[in-house]
Amino acid sequence: MTTFATKDDVLTLLVHLGYLTYNSQTQSVMIPNKEVSQEYINAISMMDWHEVIRSVENSRKLLEDLWNQDAEAVAKGIE
């Protein structure tokens, strides 16, 4: 529970701990109830949104570089 290799590892842990539920037919996860949902809201409201915004912008830039087939920029973005 302390070493994660991928984002899927984190989601799997949250499902096993009961913080999320998994629907195998739609292959999606969801928040199981109001109490857990409220805790997610509390956690998100205390987050540093600058980091989230930066991550989204970096992802957008990487996607644009992929579309433009800019190999150097893609390599830099992945790095």
C-alpha cells in the first residue's frame, strides 16, 4: 500500500478500501455514497489548484505536440 507503479494501482487500492466502487460492465469507477463523496469534496477544496492547472496545461501542450508530430517537444514533455 505504499508503492504504486501506475495510476491504476491507486484506483485499485481505493476500490479495495471501499472509497470507490468498480462497475465491470462499464469498466468505470464511482464514489459509492454521500459520506465518501463529501470527503472527496473536502479534500479537493483544500487542494492547491495551481498544481492541478499546471498538470492540465502540460497535458494539453503534450497532446498538441503529438498532433503536430513534434518529436523533440513530445520527448521533452514526457521527460
